[in-house]
Amino acid sequence: MDDLAQLTEANQQFRGYGLVRSARLAQTKKGDPFYNLTIARGKTEIPVKVWSDHIHGREDEVKQMLQEGKVIFLEGDTSTYQDQLQMTARAFRAAEEDEYDIAEFLETPPEPIEALQEELEGYLQQITDPLLAEIVTSIYAKYKKPFSTYPAATNNHHSFVGGLLYHTVCMLRLGMDVSTRYPAVNKDFIIGGITLHDASKVMEYTSHIAPAYSVPGEFIGHISMSSMLVDREVQRILAGRGENAKLTKLEQEAVYQLQHCILSHHGRMEWGSPVEPKTLEAHIIHLIDMIDSRVNMAERGLDGAPEGEFTKVFPLGKLYKPMSGDD
Amino acid sequence: MDDLAQLTEANQQFRGYGLVRSARLAQTKKGDPFYNLTIARGKTEIPVKVWSDHIHGREDEVKQMLQEGKVIFLEGDTSTYQDQLQMTARAFRAAEEDEYDIAEFLETPPEPIEALQEELEGYLQQITDPLLAEIVTSIYAKYKKPFSTYPAATNNHHSFVGGLLYHTVCMLRLGMDVSTRYPAVNKDFIIGGITLHDASKVMEYTSHIAPAYSVPGEFIGHISMSSMLVDREVQRILAGRGENAKLTKLEQEAVYQLQHCILSHHGRMEWGSPVEPKTLEAHIIHLIDMIDSRVNMAERGLDGAPEGEFTKVFPLGKLYKPMSGDD
Amino acid sequence: MDDLAQLTEANQQFRGYGLVRSARLAQTKKGDPFYNLTIARGKTEIPVKVWSDHIHGREDEVKQMLQEGKVIFLEGDTSTYQDQLQMTARAFRAAEEDEYDIAEFLETPPEPIEALQEELEGYLQQITDPLLAEIVTSIYAKYKKPFSTYPAATNNHHSFVGGLLYHTVCMLRLGMDVSTRYPAVNKDFIIGGITLHDASKVMEYTSHIAPAYSVPGEFIGHISMSSMLVDREVQRILAGRGENAKLTKLEQEAVYQLQHCILSHHGRMEWGSPVEPKTLEAHIIHLIDMIDSRVNMAERGLDGAPEGEFTKVFPLGKLYKPMSGDD
Amino acid sequence: MDDLAQLTEANQQFRGYGLVRSARLAQTKKGDPFYNLTIARGKTEIPVKVWSDHIHGREDEVKQMLQEGKVIFLEGDTSTYQDQLQMTARAFRAAEEDEYDIAEFLETPPEPIEALQEELEGYLQQITDPLLAEIVTSIYAKYKKPFSTYPAATNNHHSFVGGLLYHTVCMLRLGMDVSTRYPAVNKDFIIGGITLHDASKVMEYTSHIAPAYSVPGEFIGHISMSSMLVDREVQRILAGRGENAKLTKLEQEAVYQLQHCILSHHGRMEWGSPVEPKTLEAHIIHLIDMIDSRVNMAERGLDGAPEGEFTKVFPLGKLYKPMSGDD
Amino acid sequence: MDDLAQLTEANQQFRGYGLVRSARLAQTKKGDPFYNLTIARGKTEIPVKVWSDHIHGREDEVKQMLQEGKVIFLEGDTSTYQDQLQMTARAFRAAEEDEYDIAEFLETPPEPIEALQEELEGYLQQITDPLLAEIVTSIYAKYKKPFSTYPAATNNHHSFVGGLLYHTVCMLRLGMDVSTRYPAVNKDFIIGGITLHDASKVMEYTSHIAPAYSVPGEFIGHISMSSMLVDREVQRILAGRGENAKLTKLEQEAVYQLQHCILSHHGRMEWGSPVEPKTLEAHIIHLIDMIDSRVNMAERGLDGAPEGEFTKVFPLGKLYKPMSGDD
Amino acid sequence: MDDLAQLTEANQQFRGYGLVRSARLAQTKKGDPFYNLTIARGKTEIPVKVWSDHIHGREDEVKQMLQEGKVIFLEGDTSTYQDQLQMTARAFRAAEEDEYDIAEFLETPPEPIEALQEELEGYLQQITDPLLAEIVTSIYAKYKKPFSTYPAATNNHHSFVGGLLYHTVCMLRLGMDVSTRYPAVNKDFIIGGITLHDASKVMEYTSHIAPAYSVPGEFIGHISMSSMLVDREVQRILAGRGENAKLTKLEQEAVYQLQHCILSHHGRMEWGSPVEPKTLEAHIIHLIDMIDSRVNMAERGLDGAPEGEFTKVFPLGKLYKPMSGDD
């Protein structure tokens, strides 16, 4: 067997590649160190034990190898413990980058990253206000790389590599639809607000592969950090205009509205927004965010669920998967 | 003056037409009857007193004439009472239908009723499931007339003649947009659910001109009544199929899902839905309902509001109207 | 041993009857099918494993035999697994209906079903309004059989065969008491409302023996379905009166009030009622429902609990069982 | 005119008796003192102005005369101010106790106070536990007089002279009914708990005629004070048993349960109970309290309300008064 | 009369100075412009009408003169309208700065501004971490002037000139006390967090004299803006360190903690904090804020209230003012 | 091994002392009795099995020996069960009081009990009102012993021997600080209210060593019981003053305020206070209680937690432990 998906029962022998999703160093009662790993390929995951005899004498090297997000070549044997399939490592080494295609090991969006980036950049070009365009485009340019790989959440929805970009583009599509339906809507804020609303998730999470909340994520949160990114751009632009330069009244209003779209996008104070929506666009962005995240949670939650039944999908509650067949 | 909008101060004389928006019979301390009317034309409204000498001896005729929704020809004099402009009637009579154009007296949707009906009927034709199509189309056909004149709410949003139809069509447009974006969405339920979600508001309110909650509106509510309309259609169709006919399993599932979209469209139990959304389509309908009603509340609430300021718009809270001019 | 209650430790041999309370087909890691059963007699329950050698070659027959609610004759041996007593089947067959008395296998109300039915029917005869009497009596007649066997809840209170009937009669008794105390109360609605308030639980649950939420139970709920049953009766009665027949104003008011008693009986929107009580009778029915269900929860929760201590009884919280003895 | 109910318009002359419901001493802008009175007879109330010329030189005497709850003989003239009928005093004097029958001036329960007392005392005799009987009877005996005249609430329900006694007896009736239905219920706690649950409202309100919250009512509240009354009886009884006497274990349990029934009778912490119900009897007392108070609120709120309509009854919300007539 | 406090009844003539607290330009029904002013001195306020004949021909000059915060010299006559004392202007002019002492017209803290500033600056010098010290000191220095004049709230607590400074110093005193009691507390964050927690209220309100919420106050709020001020300082300091300079790990941690103390100081998400306290110091700052604001609300709310009674003090609810005298 | 802290793996032999923290008598499936003990020394705890052969024939003696809070001398062998270290008793006997120092077995406050008592008594002497001083001092004197040993909570904060005293003194220190800052605060209520606010926890918990909620703790709660202690003192003092003695008005006000400080100290009804704070001192005591309990929860929760990370500390949520080292 060289594909994790083939492992289904005890006493199978495995030789193949796997992505380190998590690695925790622990100790036996005797004080011997060992690793609890989770090794993954696509959606398949399996726990792996690495006992001390594979660690002894090369502690640092092993620690380096077994970091979240690394791919290793692994030999091991399966067993079951408390009805759970697991593997015990017999040998392992770091995999060279040319040995594998990372894309095989990671869950990714249903559309290519490049196409999504291109589509998003197309929307950015539709921003008509020059100051807004400069702010949004500049932030996007600075963070384009992590923005294209980070997930949109650690759980629940869009929790995969590229999830943040995909979620943002899906929201932009709905945003364009809604703006078209209601002429009173100012597309600049729809595009700018959606693009930036979760942008600082690249700082809120620790990594794009095994994301957890970072220290600034816990202390400050993406809502405040995204708004702060706007402020930094404004300070930079003003500095470029010369000492004591100030925004015009309309520019100032536009910046406030953009920050407001970001700060209010959770919709309610008890959901973590320090201010609640006070513009048409802020209301719309909040509701579009709810549509796209719920659709994604539903699709992921019902994936593989039985037809004609209700499945619990956190945090949505029970969801029904309709029957597909003939009567 | 023959237009209510011309009345701006005391001691003006009026001769012209007005719509009776409300009429309450009261008594002076001496026991003499008099009427407190509200007379309207478009968005202009003025309170009118009709003292007992205009009522005496023709009580029934006057009562008939002064019903909500009737148009009268009225002569009167303005005065101010506690800084409020009002009128005292000198003479009045019922207006003949050919004397006036009702459309001048009522607020209406920004698009023609016929066009909205046609558009809605076009969506109904896109329902692919024959049973769902029959249920939805039949209910629409039965209630088409009031459905096209009733408001979607007594206050806040779409509270005008035709508001229910307009709100429904606006939601259908968004529903088609969203369905197009997410292929997993079943358009049949989007179209059917949106069309029927508020349909029984034609029973929940007392009239389309001066709507108040009716007795079944208070006791049962539009959420339950709309679902009941579906049940009646199902019973009718089954009766047509012969004694003891039953729905197929897939038909039954479709009916349950349709009723569920209706029953859950307020989104949460504490907002009046006896069940919370458990299908993808039910979630989407709820959120689209929030978008369209909030956009309408915002537009109506900011209509005439000062630019560059925050205005209280119930129940949304404060809303900002952006500045339009040059800096 | 031929009584499940006698099984207390490992290595006992059993030959006797048992009710299948639940049966789930599973697979060993090797792919062999086996059944996880729960076998019950009265309040005693024991898990039973049926391995594949007892299934192989007669899959359909076994599936038929091991359905929830069936009684089987079973031979097996006890063992303990993780401190839990269980049995492994050695042989089993379907029991013939004349071999056993189902009443020995099911928990039932403390009063005979027939007496409860009779008592309930006696109350129905006290309804004075002819239309209400016809509606309520007709629904009861149609559903009398499941109404007399279904539980009133899947857990917590009256969750036994006949629980729905018993809960309804207990509420009717309190309803008669309260009506007698307050002459302003209209007994028709007390009797009709209580009789129907949970009536559609016969549709909300999947079976009376091992009840779970059915598809319409999840999508529509018993509150809406019970109200719909009233609507169907009204439609049927109107159809019998001839084309375009309509209810009189008083009849219509009575029907709305009856439906309102049903729809509002959870007392608050956040507890699942789409409308909150707006009549004296609706308020009383809601509170009587709370009394009878809490009393039942308390009695069941404290059954077997230690005296002089507090026991957790979901969802009531802690409950105290007083000391009985001498000091 | 000598009956307040006859006053309906301006310029009537009154000579007759009235109960002072409230009296507030105020000052004109010039600094002259005057009184704003409310004078009542049964349910009729009218505001009365007493200008300074009727006060000057006999300030103390007037203050004594115009206290809440006193009856005065009054001459005055009616006028209307802002559509509101009022009276200006021409002369007034204290009424002697033999001049009038206080019962004509106060709203009272629908049953005679003596009969209610007798009924309550009959229930007390049914308490079987001697300690409980002594505690409850002793408290009742001490406070019998105010207990029989105070209201059960300052507003909403049973807010009339004798309301507390009437509410308590009505609850006891329901309590006996419920206890009869469920044999597990211990009648001692039902009787004792209901009798005492609101007993300290005689301290929580300032008076039985024009009740407001007293200082201990605000600071401590009737829930805690009623429980404290029980504690004082226990201390008194123990003192009578000799130094260092202690309750037996069963006595102690009974006292705790009685106090618990009192402390938990609001049912939830957020409704003001420091502990939530943890005995069967505590749950029942809370729900019976809700039934009797809601029935009373409904009856008072719908008294005089129009038939066939919904009336707002604080704090119940809208209530419907059914049509009585023929169709 | 030349002091507003002397005006107590109609027909008094006034010649003296007053502070313009609010000025709204309105129109009579005829279309003539007039001003509704509120003129104040200390805590005394009186409404003043300025009719069009005093405006005509010098509109701009008058507009300039009647701005919030200006002091004018005014002649006028009092009258009463609906029991409310008001004044009609006969003449008015701008007051020269040397004609009056502004301190007489404004409510101020009970301690001198300079002493409060000095005390605060003393605390700042106790910050031991050099980066934190630089950030906090620099922000304080930049905003020292408005920081010393703005209120801490538009209503309720510390709503007077200098209220923000006074509230901040009072909190710092408590902060020093608490830090002394618990050695685990890091004083740097207590001092820095308290100093900055409300600092951007100088942007959240429109002015220090007649404060209302500004546009950024509504859109962004002081919680986010205060955190942003910290970010700007960090950016400035990094820029000074050279291109691509980064904070050390400990510096970064300190900045995050400081921002966290600011962002979390409302204590709960539903009270407007986007993150809830996650450090010891953040918890303490939140609770100290509650103590100082409640004490101030209580003192202001009970100022002038009757002794031995309960007074409603928004938003605290009822508060009791103890009796002071002898028994 | 003679110290529980030395036990780290299976097959160790122990001979030493241990405190019985909990002891539950159970039965094997065969019906043999055995004990599940928890034995502790300081913060170390280990589960111990005592099988029936060590119980048989000396049931009463063993029961006596194995009570919570007793110290025993124990011999046993360790083993692991489900990764959990446990011990099986080989022999055990009661330890004589002179064999051990109880202080070694119990967690205690960081300051000596005697010093805390002395400090508290010093505060009591600062109460100026003689009646208040007598009430508070008398209650303290009566309960001084348990007051000095009980914990302040069963979990979370100050849950150790002497925790109640320590928590009270810590609050008194803050109370003195706050009173000094705000002269309007009446120190008598701060000292008296804090001293008594949790005093009846000595009744609410079953013991100071292995505290659980007692029957009166569940039924009445410490909030009501502490207020009742005040009432008992008042009754005692009045009795001493002679028959029918009454408090003066100022005395009465003081007693109500003291009880109010106790009853309202949870701050909100939903947190268990039957009345919410209505005096300045009541507000302050509630907030000081929150500060001291949160600080203690944080310190205990972060004790031993990793630096530079967030740790879940119930019920505070996540807490960050700062890094201590160099960068």
C-alpha cells in the first residue's frame, strides 16, 4: 500500500508519502519521548505513533522533519486501538520537494487559484474611487500570497488551502449580483469591503496548512486587524502627499465607510463586531457573508451524508439531504 | 387649493379629492358624535375633523362614505392645533370612480404591477417538478388579485399597495442569482418557497390600503397560513386522483420541503418560525428575505434624510446617508 | 434464566423472550455484517451482539425479524465489556403473537388504555359548540389508534407506549379543574385545545415503540401539523355543506381560537410557538401542559433515586427526593 | 351631584364624599403651595386641585386630612383641562368614620373577606406536619389583618384591597386540585408554600390603599422577607424548646423545603428567585402562581374591552375578547 | 438680572452672558428663519428664541456668533410656554474673550485640570518597558489638549469638560491600588491600558462642550480608534528604526497586550468589545472602568435627590440616597 | 515510597499517610462491597480501590475510618487502568492526630490564617455605627472557626482550606482602597457587607475539606442565608432591649442596607441575586468580588501553564500567560 486511503484494517503495511497535519511530542510514563502524529493525504487522515527508538539520538532532525505542513516518506504497520485504526512508524524521512506534488496532499478549492486571483483582480479594477482603489489594491498586493493559500476559517466553512480566496471571490460574485439588482448600492464599498473583510485572517491564523489562532488573532482579531491595514495604507498615502497632508472630506468619508464595512461585517456586537452595520453596503456584506459561509458549511456537511435523512452540521444544526433516485 | 400638498398653514381653503386612510367615530364630552379622519394623496396626509352637524340625520350614509380606502370630495378650512396643521370639513361627498385616478392617491411600486406579475409568472414556469409547479401556480392563481395589491408589511418595508408582489419579485431575482452561483441549490424550492413565503399576508392583513392585523393574522399568522395553503392544494390534488390516493415518496418529500421553506423563513424560533431552516434552500430564502427587506427599509428610511448624517431607521437602527457633492 | 431482569453478571445463559428496541446493522473491520441490538422487557434493557454466522444466508429473514418493536425468542450468553453487561446471541427466532403478552414487554401508563380513552371521550361529549365538537371528535376518531399508543415525547416525559393519551387525559383533568375554578374560561377550547395540542405527534414520531423524529416531524413539527388537521376538517365540513359554503362569523372565530390554542401551546416563540397565547384558554393550556409534563419528568426522574439527596433530572435540573423514614 | 360617577363634564357642582388615593403638595411658580389630589370612589377617580387659599393658616390640619386612604367630604366645581375632567375644591373637611361605609370607596375581591379568611384557615388545618402547621399558622395569625387588606401587586393583577388574600385563596384552590390529581404531591408544602409565598408583601408595599414599594421592599424584597419570617418562627420555636435545642433531621428538611417553596416561586433566577425550583411542590406552586395571576390580569384587562378585538394587556401582550352575540 | 440662575418666572428681564450649548436654525410655517438656542451657565440652562428680525440681513454674522461653545452677551425677556420657562432675545452680540471667565460657564472636574495632568504624567513615568512608555507617552502628548477637555461620555458619567481626563486619572488611582494588592499584575499594562482605553473619545465626539457622536465615532468607535493610535505609533517607531525593522518578540507581545487591554475593556462582545479580556490586566481594567463609571453615575444621579428615597438613575436603575439626619 | 508525589508508574509500593478526600462505597456485579477512595497530600491526588476482603467483618470501623477529611496510614500497590495511575490497598488504618501534621495534607492560603483573622478583626473595629458593628462582629465571632477553614467556592476560585477567609480579607483590602478614593462611600457597609457577603458558605458547603453543596445550600443558598444571619442578630438584639422594642429609623435603614449589600452582591438577578444593587456600596462590593475572584481564578488557572500561550481557564475563557525570558 502506498496510498493512505487504502488503509482499512489492522496489519497492513504502508510505504508512501504523507503530510504532517499535526505533531505533538509526548512522554511515556517511563519518561521516554514519543510523537503523536496525524498524517494526511487529501481528506484521508490517520494517527501515527513514532516511538522513542526512532527519535533517540536525532532529536533535532526529527523535530525538524515532523513539523506541521511537511511531507514525509513513511513506512509503518497498522493496528487498531479502541476500534480506531492507527499506524506505528517503522521508518521515515523527509520527502524532497520534487518527490511529490503538494496538491495531492491538500484539500483545495474547486476552481484553480490563478483563475480566482484573476477574477478578484478584475473586480478590483471596477472600483471607481481612486483612493479606495489604491487602498484595496495595495493591501491585496502586499498579502496576495498568503491571501491565496490561507483558509477562511479553522473549522466549519472554507477550512482548506485557498479557502480565504475562494470565499472572498464567491462573496464578490454575490456582491456584484446584489449591486446590479439595487442601483442605490455603491459597488466600490461592496468590492472593497468584501475583499478586505477577512483579509487579516492571514495574520489571525498561524499557518495555511494546519491553522490555529495566532497570538494577534486571539488578542486583536481579524476584524480589528483588517481595519488597521486600511489605516496603515491611509497613513502611507498621506505621508506620500507631504507633511500635514489631510484627506478631503469625501475621501475621509470613503475611508470611514470602508473601515465600517470591515468592522461591522459580523452583523451584531454579540457576534464580535464592535459596531453594527450603518450603511446599506455594510448590511449587504454581512448578509452575503452569511449566505456564502452557510452554503459552504451545508455542502461540506452533507458531503457523504446519507440521503433522505437529517445530519448534524455544526454550527447550522440539522440539515436534510434530499433523495436523488426514482421513487 | 385642490391639492393636499398645497396646504401649509392655517386659514387656507381646500376644495378637492382625498383618500380616506383612517376614520374613527368619536364623541365630544357632550356626547355629540364626530369623526377623526386622515385624508391622503400619495405621501401627503392631513387630519380632518368632521363635526356632528355634518353627520346628524345621515349617519349611515356618512359612515358608508368615510370608510378606509374610499375617495371623497371635500371642502374645508385649515387651522393649527398644537403646531400641527389640520382641517375642518365644511362639506364632503363620495367621489365617483370616474372622477379620479386612484393611482394618484396611493403609493405604488417603482415598476408596473403587470410587469411584475408577468415576471413572477415567468419564474413559476421554470419550476420543473410537476407537483410543485401545480401547487404553487394554483395558489398564485387563486390569490393573484390581492397578492398584487397587498403590502408586504404594515410598517417598515414594502408597506405600500403592491408591496407584497414587489417584495416577492425582488426576492425571486436574488433567488435566481444565488441559484445560478451555487449549482447545489434546487431552484424549484427557491421559486416556490419565495413565491409562497408571505403569500397569506393577504389574509394576515385587513386590507391593502390601510392594512392592520386581521383576526387570523393575530391568531395563526402568515407563516402557518401559507403552509396551510400548500396543504389544501395537496388535499385537493389527492382528491382528484381518487379515493385513498397517496403521494409518492419523492412527491411527499418535495411537499414537506416546500412547507419547510415557508415555515422556517423567519430563520429562528424567536423570530416566529416554528422550525428553523434545515435545507440549503430554506437557509437561502431566509437570508434573501433579510437582504430585500433591509434594502427596502434603508431606501425608504433614507428618502429625504439629510446627507452626511446618521438617521434612525426603525428597526435597523442608525443609517448613514453619504454625501453626494464635490468636496 | 428466562427473564432479562435475572441477568446480572457474566457467563449466565439466557433462553427467553425479548422486545427489539433498536437494531443497527454494522460491519466489522473485515467487512462482516453484524447486528447491535437492544433487547428489552419492561424497563430492563440489555445490548445483544448477533454475529455474522447467524445472519449469513438468511439476511432478509433476519432483517425482518430484528425490526424495532418485534418480539423474538432468544438464546444467548452474557459477558461484560468495559464494565457493561451484554449478551451474545446463540440462536433466535421470531416469536408468534400467541406466545407472549406484549404488555409484559412495554412500559405503559399507570391506568388502562381503555379507561383513558373512555374518559377522554367523555370530555369530548362536553364540548357544546357543534362545529368544534365535530372537528375535535372527527380528528380523534381518525387517529384514535396511534393516539392511544404513541408517547408524548421521545425523552423526558411520558416517553412510553400510551404516553400521549395519558398526558392528554391528565391535562384534561387539570383543565376541567381550572375551568371550574374560573367561570370566564370557555371549556370548549380547553377540551378541544388539550385534545389536539399534541395530536399530530403520531406523525411527528416514527413509531410508538422506538420513537424518533420523522421527516415531517423535523420539517413541519407537531405544532403546525396539529393545526393543519383542524384545517382539513374545516375544509371537509365546508365541502359537505355545498360549493362556496362559508363558516359563519362565530364559527370562524371558534376555529381560529381552536387553532390558536394549538399553535401557541409552547407559550413563547423561542420555545417553538409561531404565535404567543392571546386568549385566556391558550394561556391556561400552555401552563397546564407545563404542570403535567414537569410532574411526569419529576416522578420518572426521582424513581429509584436516593432519598435525602438531589438528583439531576434533565431538563428540570436538580430535584430533591425527600426522606421518608423516621428521624 | 354627590357621587363621583355622575361627574361627566365641565361646570358640574359636587358635594359628597371621596377617598384620598394620592396627595402631592406642590408649588406654583409664585411659590404658593397647592395640592394635587386624586379622589376616588370604587373604580371612579378624578383629579382635584386644592389651591393655597384653602390651605393657608391651617397647613398641618390640611396635611393630616389629605393623607392617602382618608375619606373627606368635599365641595367643588368641575372643569376640563387638556380634554381631561378635573375638579377645583371649594371646601372640604375630614369625614367621620360613621358618616360613610369604607367599602363603597374601595375596590374589593368578588368574595367576602371573611369567607376567604375562613376558607384559608380551613386549608391550614389540613397541614399534617405539626412543625409546619405551627410555623404557617403562627405567621398567618400575626399578619392576618394586613394580609387580608393588602393587594397582591401594585399593578397588573390583584391590585386591590384584599387582593393578596384573594390571590392566595385562589392559588390554594388550584393547589388542592393539583394535589388531588397527583398523589406524589405533599399537600403540606402546597398549603404552607402558597400561604406564605407572598405573605411579606404586607411589608413590601407601603399601604393597602395606595401601595408603593417600601424601603425594605426595594432593598430586600418579599421573596427574601417571607423566607425570613419562617426563620423567625423556627428561632422562636427552638427558643421555646430550651437552650441549644435543635430541629430533628426531618423537621429540618421540612423547614428547608418550606423556605425553598417560597424562595423559588418566581421560577427562574432572572425573574427574581435566588434559587430555582428543586422539589415537585416548588415547581407546582410556581406554575399555579402563573395561572392565577394571568387569569386575573386577563379578566381585569378585558373588562370593558371591545368584543371581537385584541386589546393590549400589560404584561401579557395582546388578548382577544370573544364575540358573545348571535351571528 | 444678569445671572441665568436668577430667572425663575415669566416677565423677567435679563442682561448678561451665556454659553451657547446648542443652536438649531428652524423655519416658521411662513418660511421665516429663527433660532432655537440653549444658553447655559454652569448647570443652569434656558431655551432662547431668536426671531427672524434679529437675523435678517446679518445671517452669516449671526450664524458665526451662535455656534456651540461660544459665549454671547444677551438681552431678553422670559415667558412660560407649556409650563416651561423660556426667553425671547431682544438683542445679543458675541462676547470678547476678556469679558468673561469661561470656567464660570462650564461644569468642570472637582480637581484642577493641571493637577490631574501632572498626576497622570507621573503614572506614565512609572511604565518600565521602554517601548510601551514611548507609545503611551507619545499618544498622550499628541492629544493632551483635547484629552484634557473632552468628556468621558455624552451622558451618564463624566459628561463634562475634562471628564475624560478625570475619569482616566480616577481609574489610574484604582489601578495602582489593585496592582499593589496583587503582585502578579503588570503595572505597565494597567497604566498604559487605562491611559489609552478611552483616549480616542477625542475623535469619537464632535466637541468637548456640546459633545455628540462624530462620523468616525459612529462608523469606527473609540475602541477601534484607540487601538489604531497604538498601531500608528508602532509604525512610526519602526520607520525610525530603519527599513524593514521589526519588533522583537517581547516587544511584539507587549504591543499586542496593550492593544488587547484597549479592545477588550468593555468586557463582553455584546457590550462592544470585539475581543473579550484574555489577560489579567485586561480583566482588571474592565472592572475598574465599571467601578469608576458607576460611582460617578451614582454621585451625579443622587446629587439633589431626596434623602431616604429611591431615585431612578439611568442606566443603573434605582438608587437609594441614605438619610443623613438624626433619628 | 512514603510520599504520594513519588508515585508515577505501575508496580510501585507505597507505605505512608494520605488524606481521604472522597470515599464512595460501591458494589461489584457479584454484590461484594468495595470502596472508591481518593487519597491526597497537598495538591497530589490518587484513586485507591479497597476491595471487600479488607472490609468484610469490620464494616463499621472501616466506614468510620474512610470518611472525608480523615487521614489514614495506607499500604498499597500502584497499577494503571486506562492510562490512569491508581492504587490497590493492601492494608490501612486510621492515623492518630499526633502522627501527622494536617497542614501537609491540605492546600492553604499564601498568608497565615491567624494573620488574616487579625487583619479582618482590625477592619471590624473600624465600623463606626454601633448596631452594625455589633451585628457583624457577633456573626463573625459565632462562625469564626468554620469561616477560617471553609473555601470560598467548590471550584474555580479560592477552593482551598481557608479560602473563604482569604477571599474576604482580599476583598476588604480592595474595599478600603476604593473607600479611600471615593469619600461618598460609607465604609461601614463596605466592611460589614464584604465580611458577611459569603459568610453562610459555612452552611452552604458540607465540609471545608471536600466541600459539596449541602441541603440548605441547594434549597436556600448562601445569599439568603447570610441575610438571615443578620436578621437573627437583629431579633436577638431587640429581644435584649425589652419586649416590643423597635429599631430607630436610622438603625432600621442601616440594617436594610447591610442586608441589601449581601443580597445584591451577585450583581444581577440572572446571577442569583434576588435584588440588584441599589446603593453605592452594593455596586462596589459586587465589582470588588468580581475583581478578587477573577484574579484568583487567573492565578490558579495559569499556575503551571505554558508561557506565551493561551490556556482555557473555566469560567473565564482563554487566558494568556506572558513570556518571561529574554528575547
